[in-house]
Amino acid sequence: MPARDTDLARRLGSRTLELVDVPSVSRDEARLVEHIRQIVPGSLELLYAEDACLFYAVPRRPHKPFVVLAGHLDTVPPQENLPGRIEGGAVWGLGASDMKGGLAVMVEVARSLAEGEASPALDLGLLFFGREELPANESPLPELFAGAPRLAEAELVLVLEPTDNTIQAGCLGHLHAALTFSGTSAHSARPWLGVNAVETAVEGLRPILALEPREVEVSGLRFVEVLSVTRIEGGIAANVIPDRVRCELSYRYAPDRSPADAEATLRRLAGSAGTLEVIGNSPPGHVVVEGELLDRLRAAGDFAIEPKQAWTPVAEFTARGLDAVNLGPGATRFAHKSDEQVELEALARTFQALERFFSNGKS
């Protein structure tokens, strides 16, 4: 790696480690919010600061496209991976991949553009928000859209989720539900006097467990729809026939379905043996694969374009008519893991591509 690139990678690594070491588990992002306010350059105007959200933008210029870099501040709970460290060419620690490496790139791109001598080709916005790792009904973004009308002017939103430095378009919807099976309790020595809810659950879950993944092509990208049982609980005591079993389901449905269609499909699979309760239903993201700005972005970093095999806030932006895609330095294989990490070279690659994109609008 050339000396200039090595220095850049080290700078980005240091910024990432700095952010990793400010704990920001979901609902506890206040310290990181204040830290971000100290490091965003003064050339950007703070347009919104409420409810773990910060939205900045440069003054708009006529005929210049407005592009927003967006990233979530929160992490999942720690797994003995704080404080972080830099070792073996990577930043290690809670949130390094998902997505404090992306936040570091956002901040450093803004600082680089502010310090540059040339006038950028694009107008920059920065959006930082919390509670992304929680169910979508806790998202602060709906209030943000109502309170920050400038955001609606964005011609492209880049969400710096971990994508291994590929552009990942769209996203799956996520239906989180509970399926409860009822029975009648009895003494385990005389099970015929009761109805075993475990047996009812075993039979009732068969159609769900037997369901094969469904491959769907949308705009030339292949998404895989899957339904999983992620949690199960029940039982009273070792000598009691259980009268209740509750199962949680995670239905990751393809962008060709609406939330209503996904719920109807799940109810059909669940049948009448149990009672289905929908806990949350986050719609899929519109799949954006073409457009002048997206073409320029792909060229600026020689990025491949892939489907997003998960749910991300891209869905919240596309639902409001904004073009949005995922692009970040983090490695998807390390997200939420105890050995979470992001490579210094990956940070540098994302930064350099975005700097070219904003500076010239092309490679």
C-alpha cells in the first residue's frame, strides 16, 4: 500500500477506534451523539437534533445534486469486546463493522471536502440516528422526516451499513411474529388427562419448518426469502404436562411482497393450530439499480452491485420516494459477533471512492 494510502488507513482506523470506544448500545446513544457533534466540521449546518438524531447539510447550491450519507449510532450489547483495539490491519471492537467504521468514513469524508480547495461536485448531507438495532416501531426516522424537510430533497441516500464494499440495493422485509400453541395442563404421570402443548406445537410447526427458501429476482438481483423459528419457550415443571408453548418467527420476505401479503402468507402457513401475533412488520426496500448518481458512484469505486439479504433503513428512505442503497466498509460476516472487526484497507477504499464521488461526481 502506498505511503499516502497507509497514512489514510491509519487515520480512518484511529477515528473508528475513537467511535468504538464511546459505548452506544441501543437507547443509550447520548454520549456518542455529543461526540459526533464535536467532530463534524463547522461548514455543515445542523438542521435537526432530536431523539438521538443529527442531520447536517452544506448550504444548497443551484443545480448541484444533494447526496446524504446516513449511518446508525447504536450497537447491539457488548460481548466482552470493549474497549476496542487496532491489531493485524483491522479495528476490533463492538460496532467496528456495524457500523462505526461507516460513521468514521462519513465524518472523514465531510472533513476532507470541507478542507479541500476545489468546490465539490455534489452537495453533502450527513445523517446520524439511533435505535436502528431495535424493532422498526422504535425508529426515530419518522419524526426526522417530519422535522427535517431538507432530507426530502436528497437525490440519493447512501446508508453505510456493512456491505464488504459492494453496493447492496433494496432489502428484505422483516415480519417478526409469535405463534402460541395452547393445551391443557395435567400430571405427567397421567398425560391423557391433559393436552400437551409441545405436541401441538410440533405438529403446528411442520409446515413452517418444511418451507424451502424462495428465490426471487427483482431488477436483476436475486433475493432469498426465508422463514425461521428463532425462539421457543414453554413448560411449567418437569412433572407437569405443559399447557402453552410460544414460538417466535422471523420471516425475511422478498421485495416483491407487500407487508400485507407477507402477513397473509405467514397466517396461511401457521394455520389454525396456534394463535399468531404480529410483533413487527418492516417493509422491504425498493430496489434501486440505475440512475446517473448511482452509475457515478459505481464508477468512483469500481463497486459491484448486489442484493441486500437483510433489512436496513434503506426501506424507510425508499418508502418516502428517495433513492437509497447500502454501501459500507464493514464486513457482513463480522456484524454482531464477539470478534467484530473492520479492515483498515476497507475503510480507506470506501473513503477514497466517496471522496472521488463527491469531488468530481465520477472516477
